[in-house]
Amino acid sequence: MTAEQRVVIRRLAVAGCLLTAAFAGLVAWVMVHPAHTPALDLTLHAAAVRHRTPSGITVARAVTNSAEGFAFAVAALGGVLALRPRAWWLAAAVGAAALGLGQLVRLGLSVAIARPRPPAADWVTAAGGYALPSGHTTTATLAAGLLCIGLARSLRGPWRIVSMGIAACWAIGVGSTRVYLGVHWPTDVVGGWMLGSLLSVLAAALLLVGLDRGGSAGRADQREQLEPSDDGHQPDLGPGNVGP
């Protein structure tokens, strides 16, 4: 592993620790008084419900629904970009599988926390299960994170910044619609952003370590092929590769 890669790994480790601590702190703050919803949640939820409009609800539903099937396409594209030049179908499957695994982690946490959703009378879209962390928000954030990993390896300069910014705005938008539609408390959405970001950091670290090991194995195989055999003869380098 190069010095630059070690620096990136350390930064990812720091980011992962900070996100873990922040998420744990949020869960603890919400669960200190499980029978009472924090005042901040109540205030922001009431404001969202009060300012809803028919056109706003239509747009919000479209954005929130993009965190379902479309999110897997985003994650698959991220896998293709991050793992190239490997077979595209295998890389896409890895990206989609990473998103599916993240959803299972989110589901397990939500069941363990068991936080109720806002009153069903305030909902203007279908919802089910527990509230914290928000499933749609976590899914969109992780999918956007996987795409950003691929973009970071594939693009340079302004295009990379702009494309990653668009992905981040999509994840932010999905989370915001969950509050606007009345199916999540604001802290549920913040928890989804935190968890999705944490899972993205973990995916980036695993990818970096995996690529380094793959590269090291390839370099080792190449050195073995170029080493002289026991009888002192050089290996056959193939047509057009024979030295002087």
C-alpha cells in the first residue's frame, strides 16, 4: 500500500469513527425519553405539514420514490465505475449487493431502536415499519455514496465535483421529502444520512484495501513470471517482448 493510500485509509477511519459517534449520540438523545418526541422534531414536523401544497406533495412523492428501484441502478453504476476494468455485470452486482446489505443493516437497527413514526393522520404517502433511521434516506445516501466512490475513481476536475454534488443533493432531497410527506421525524432523516454516509465510508475503505491487495497479487505474479528458472534460463516473454 502506498503512502497516499495509507493517508486515505486513515482519513476514512477518522470519518467512520466520527459518524459512528454522531449516530450513536443521536440515537441516545432520541431514546432518553422514549415516550416523548423531542421538541425540535415536533416543531419541524408541524412546520412541514403546515406548508404542504398539492404540487409540492406531487413532486415530493416523485423524489421519495426514486429511493426505491432507481437507487439500485445508481448503486450498480457506482460499482461499475469503481471496479473497472473488471466485468461490468460483476461490478454492477457488487454495487447492488452493497446497497442491499446496507438496507439489511438499516432494518436491523430500526427494529432494535423501535421508534414510532409520526401520527398516521399526517401522512400523505404510504409508509411502514419503524422510524429511525429513515429507510429511504439511508438507501439514497448509500446509493449516492457508492456512486461518488465510482466517480472519484473515474473523473477528474470540475466534472467530478459537479457530479458528486448532484448525487449528494439527490440524497438530501430524498431525506427532506420524508419529513415533508409526514412519514418521518426530522431526526429519523438525520440518522439516515449519518448511517448511509457511514456505510459509504466503510465501502470506500473496503474497496481501497481490496484494490491494493489485487494490485499487489498481480505485481507478485508478474515478478514470479519474470524471475529466472532453476536451470538459469530466462522465461519466454512471448512474441515481440524478447529483450536484446
